[in-house]
Amino acid sequence: GAGLNDTEGRKVFEEFDYLTKVGKFRAWPDELFPIAFSPRKPETRLRIVCMGGSSTAGAYQMKDLSLFYPFRLNLRLNAEPELRPTDVLNQGVGGWNTLLMRIYLERMLNELDPDLITFYIGHNDELTHTSVPYREYWEQYGARSGALSALHTWLNRSRLYVLFKQLILVGGSRGVAAVPVSDARDNLEAIVAMARKRGARVLLMSEGLNPDPGPLLPYLHMLQEVAQDEDNVWYFDAAAFLASQPQA
């Protein structure tokens, strides 16, 4: 399969940058941006922001957010009298990786106002292949004049969305990891530092990979190390937990 080439990579960042800056949220987490969320209410006891790709936000063929863990978590926590009312915000987007999450949180963390940020991650960082790592795409894009100047053509958005879906669904064996393990660690450490300033905690969860989790093991070990090395960070081996469950 094919990865993302340089021109396509820049276009993905053009649209992502624009949408982040204008805050153009969706009713469904498509076209590179999450669903809309409400401001925090004074009576809210706990506010959880869930970050991830399609396994958090909903896969392209399963447009029912009630099937995914943020919705179920919200029901479970609000069933506990001592935790009501709890807000669980699904801010995942199909195809997002830790670099996109980092940039998004740099711009939106104050508005999100979390007590806890969860990350169910791995696949889109390590198993999506591009011609160069995403960090280089972002650096090249940011180095161009004015960043948003290319938007005068207003980005053929439907074409970009199809492109991005193809990237995630096809992946491919050529090129390099979209976000190598070392880059992912940098992203997570930056996110943890942002969260710590706000007094928020971070939960890192290993993304399941069936039937063989081997390709993600170095990434999962990195998640464990970040949790061990950083204050206010927890790790849950969700991949191992899911693998232990009976198959439907």
C-alpha cells in the first residue's frame, strides 16, 4: 500500500491548522476535527477528555459514538453518586496521531479544561507509514510563509478527507512510521507538561492489535516508561486486557 507523499502531507496540515484555529467542530468526528463540546459547568465534579483515533472516535463504518468507550465510561461514572456529574468528552478523530493531538491540545486545552486526559494510542503513530515522519511535515508547513496563505483556494476538503481516510485505512509497508516512537515520546512528554500546569492527570492506554501485538510492543514499552518517569501519569495495558477477553 501507499503512504502519504510530501504534497499530501502538507495539505493535511493546512486543513488541520485552519480547522484548529477557527474551532470548526463537527457533529461527527470527521474531516480531521473532533465533535463539539460544551463549556464546563460549575457543578461538574470530574471532566475527562478522551483522545485517540478511530478506535476512540468511531470507525468510518460505525457512525454511532455510543459504541465506543468514552460514551460507556460516561454512563458508568455517572451511575456512581459520588462522581455525578461527570463529563466525558470524546475528542478522538479517525487518523489522528500524537503530533496532531499535541498541537490540538496546545491550542484547546484551556477550553477543554480537563481533570484527566486519556490516550488510547499506538496504531496511527507506528503502523501508518509516510514518506517522512509527521514532525517533518509540520516543520515544513510551519516554515512556509504565513502558514494559512495557501488557504486562499480553500482546500478541496472532500478530496482531503478521502485522502486522509485512505492513508489510515491503507497504511502501507513503504516509507517510515508517521510518528516514530521517539517522536511520540516527545509529544506525550509535552502534553504531560501542559496537563501538569493545569493540575490535570494523564492516562496512557495501549491500543489493541489483533491477532499479533508484536509490531506495537516497542511503542507500548515507551508508554509504560513515560508513566513511570512522569508525575501524574498512569498507564493501563488495555491491549493485554482486550486480548484476555473472550472473542465475540
